[in-house]
Amino acid sequence: MTDIDPAPATHEPRSTASLSSPAFGLTLTAAALLAACGGGDEALPQALLEAAQPGAEVAVRRHILGAEAAIDDGGITRLPTPTELFDWAEQVYPQYFPPHQKDLVWEPYVYRYYPSTQNYVGVAGGVVYLLGPVGGGGAESVSAGRVADFATLVNGWLRPADDAQAARFLSQATLAVTDTDIAAVRSLGYAGWLAQEMARPVSASNWDWLVSKGIDTNTDARALAIGVDAQIWQRLLSATDSLRQRVAMALSEIIVVGFDGVTSPYKQFKLAAWWDLLAEHAFGNFRTLLEAVTLNPAMGNYLSTAGNQKEDAKTGRLPDENYAREVMQLFTIGLYELNADGSVRTDASGKPLETYTQDMVTQLARVFTGYSLDVNPFEAGPAFVRRPMAFTASRHSTLAVSFLGTTIPANTPGPEALERALDTLFAHPNVGPFIGRQLIQRLVTSNPGPAYVSRVTTAFNDNGQGVRGDLSAVVKAVLLDVEARSAGGLTDPAFGKLREPLLRFIQWARSFKATSPSTDWNIGNLGDAATGLGQSPLRSPSVFNWFRPGYVPPNTAMAKAGQVAPEFQIANETSVAGYLNAMQTAIAGGLRDLKPDYAAELALASDASALLARIELLMCAGQLQPATRSTIVGALNSYPATTEAGRANRVYAAILLVMASPEYLVQR
């Protein structure tokens, strides 16, 4: 997008004979006066409004803000509302309209005022007006053009123009693209679809699925991980709330609990309760999620909070520091202080500023003492691994805690100390950019631009209603950002992300309606890179996930360009071959208890081009290059489609070849 030229004298005059509304204001004094009397919550200065009466002939000039707008509005069937136009302008021109502001009304204007830049943008009489430095700061308001001029740009940001754009959005927002979701996104628009999905009831829990299979009463389940893989596969592959599950999956790779670090008893129920927690809080508040994570039994096992005790001078025992370190390093603030755009803050010598010290870890560890699983000796079954951990005061450290500029006095009761510690972490300015950037990486692109991260940080810091940490607002900001929705990402080599093998497998299964005929979802552990995916849900090898958000493939063009590529950390000769072999087997015959349904694809198998077009839409949003498309069609035509077996082989080959193509492997 071209930057706005602040000097209006270079623009061509625009006739205003047909304009019936007054200028948006007369001078930059309007901005100064408004800022002085409350910064945007007050009305436009009355004296200025009286100086420009409705119907006045005001000299306005077309501004470069509308340089990319479609001047000919012929064929436009829907005009964007002022709110939609302003939201779009905030996204495209954050240097002029930061941060998000609410709509104000002073007849005939609907407008927004930005105190940090002293800029106005407003609409009246179907014309878009600018005032302030963005308009050159002169004595006259500046017209950016008609609302209709922006219809194509704004509507394109609001809703997809075709199935491919809808599928691209869904590949970022869900676990798979389906015909039903494509139709819904095209009907509701991006924001409307997100609102509908966020209002959808949470799907049946993993815990309840285990209970439905009688595993809670199986005496062997206490010591053996019966159903541990099935309980998560059934949710990922069949749950109706695909957006929620995609976000839960993203959170599970930021705040990690893995099978190998969770101890018995009832490992399957601990991990089921862990995923249920992530799914429940996926659109909730991050502060609430943080506390639920801290007291969760699976996390208590994984990072040693369960059973953590206070210091003992006689034995030399000290509180375990595991969770205290990781809750800062990985779950909230990271190692270095960040600006709102995710860039690292440095001191005068250019050295990164560390967020915390080892002494802070040692002191914070005291807060997480005294907690253990809430076991009832008279209770049978796994219910205790679902309840938050219980607190025992006699095991809790009573020493003072000082970290991140906060002091929790000695003898503060344990639950109060926990609240204060988590409040301190939650309030740290790093949390928005640290968590926001990783959510962008998990859903949209590995290398988001600074402005993108900054806009997501703004949504984390304030959801528009004064609430910090609203994950629903953060997810919307991630998925609706102009960088995510812009067609420029389709050709920008720095945009996009390598699809991780686990996500590829899930997408295949859901896109082609795979089911478990037995309802047992006996898929098992696919973590072997040589024979499976190199990943399996809830089986991350460490708290650092399968890959780090800052991983840089060595000796590559990406490294030279200073770009990260997290998923490439698990991409090697073994995993690439293992993935292709595993998918070839699964596509043709299903995988153990998992069986796909190719009825829609078999109906198109006689026409190789039509078959490929459908699979290309579902799997990579129609993004195959012409040469790739031609190569695959040629390969498909080598399979005769005159028999049932021949048509099936065409379908299998088409899916595998698309899933092996670079255009699919890199999600754009």
C-alpha cells in the first residue's frame, strides 16, 4: 500500500459542486481543541461547526488515501458502513490511525479521532473526509473520495469474492476446508463467520468421550494409558467447533504438556482434561486461562508444581523452579523485553534487555509451593485428576517474593500470593506481543510484519471495551488483519508458513469426511518420523514443543534474510519421506480405524481437471501454479477412468500429489 503523502498541495483539485455536507472541519485547531478537552470522547468544536454550514461550497482535494480505490463505482452493490471503512483504514494506515478508536457522531458526521496523531477520519454525505496531519494540516479539510470509491477494497477485506478466498481464510482459521464452511463464509463474511463460530457451543469433551467408552471404570486404565491417543484424535477429527479446536491446538503448542512428562495414574484422563481446558478457554480471557493452566493436574505433573514444597534449611530442600521459569520464559513474557510490534528492546549499547533474572525465578518458585493433586481417599475413579490442584498451607513458602517490580510480602497466604503473581505476569507489556506473535505464527504466517504484531498486541491490551487479554478479540485480530487477508501474501516470498505434518493429516481426514466406523478412533501414536508424521497430538517431546517459534533453518536463504521458519525444525530427509509414505497409505486405504469418504471426488474422477480443481480448492485454496496443475492433470490422465478401480486411483493420486506439492506444503 502506498504511503499517504502529507502534502495536499500536490493533489489535483476535486470539484465539490455536488457535495451537500460541510467540510469535516476547517483547521488543525479542531484536533488540538478536541485533544485538550478529552481526546476523542468529546464532540467536534461547536465554533468550527458553525463556521461551516450544511450546503456550503467547500474546497476539498482528493487525497492519496484513495489512490488505490476504484473510482468507477459501477456495479457495486454494497457500500461499506462508516465503521467498516474506519476499521479498514486503521488496518491499512496504522501510522495515521493508531490505535483502534470508537465511532463518534456529530451530525452529519460519523467520525473517529486519534489523539496520538491528532488525525480525524469521517464520513458525511457519502464523502470521506480527513483532517489533521494526515490531510496536510492546512486550513481546509481533505476529501479522500467517495465511500463508493472504497467499496471494492473494504468489501474485499470484509468478505471473500470467491470460493478460493473463502478457502484460504478457512485454512488459517480451521482444521480443514469444507464445502459447508466455504458457503457460510461467503454468506456471512469473515467477521460474521467468526462471530457465529465463537458463539457455537463447545463440542463434547475428551473426558466425556473416555467415560462413554467405559474407560473410567476399567481397572487397568489407572496404570495403563488406555485410550490416550483416541481421546484426542476423536476431538480433532470430528468436533463441530473447528475454529475452537484450531485455536486450542495453537495454544497447546505455546503452553505445552506432553505425554512423556505426565505421570500415572490416569494419564489419559489428565491429558483429556488438559485439552478440554484449552478448548474451554480458547476464546476466554488469558488471565483466566493462565490460572487454570497453573492449577491443572497435568501441568502440575509436567512442570513439577504438584508436590512442590517450601524450603527446608535442615535438608537443604529448595522450591522446584521448573514452573516458575517456564511460566515466564514460554507462557507469558519471554526472555527479552519487547516493543508492541514484537521487536526486542535494547539498551544503549544495543544489547537485548532481559525480562527476568535467575533470582526472580528462585523467588517466584516460592509462590508455586504447597499444591498437589486433590485426592479424596474415599473416591474411586479419575475425578481427582480433573479438579484444580489443592493447596496445603503447611507446605507453602512464607518468604517474601520480589520479581518484575512487584513484591509479595512474607506470610502472604498462598492463594493470595498466587493471584498477585499471576496478575503481575498478566499485566506485563510483553504478554500481548509475545503470545500474539506466536498465535499469528500458528495460524497465519511465520514472519508477520511489525504492524501486524502491533495490531494484535493492541487487541490483546484492549478488546475495544477496556478488557485486557480477551482471546476472542486476539483471534479476530489475527485472522481479520489486512496482512492475513491481503492477496499480496500469495506472491510475497516472506509470507506464509510450512504446514506441520500433524495439521496436514488432520486436514486430509476432515476434508474427506473420514470417520471411525467402530467409533473407537484407533489411530494410535503417529509420532515416528520414519513411519508416521513425526508428530502426534499431546505427544510433544518437551515443553519447547516440536519446534521453536524462533527457529531459523541454517545455511538457507531464509537465514540470510533474517526470517524464521519454526516448522522446518522437524523437516528432514526422514520426516519428509515418512510423511509421504504415511499419507500414501492413509489416502488409499484409510489408517487403522480411520476411513475417508471420497464420494464427491469419485463423481468427478472422469474429468481429471475438474477432480483436481475440487481437491486443490479444499487442500490449498486453489493456489497451485499452472505448471504444477498441468503436471498433475497429466499424471491423472495416465490412470484410465473406465473402471471403478481406475477412478479410485485417480482420486488417490490427485490427493497425494496435491499434498506433496510446494503450493500445498506452504500455507499462504
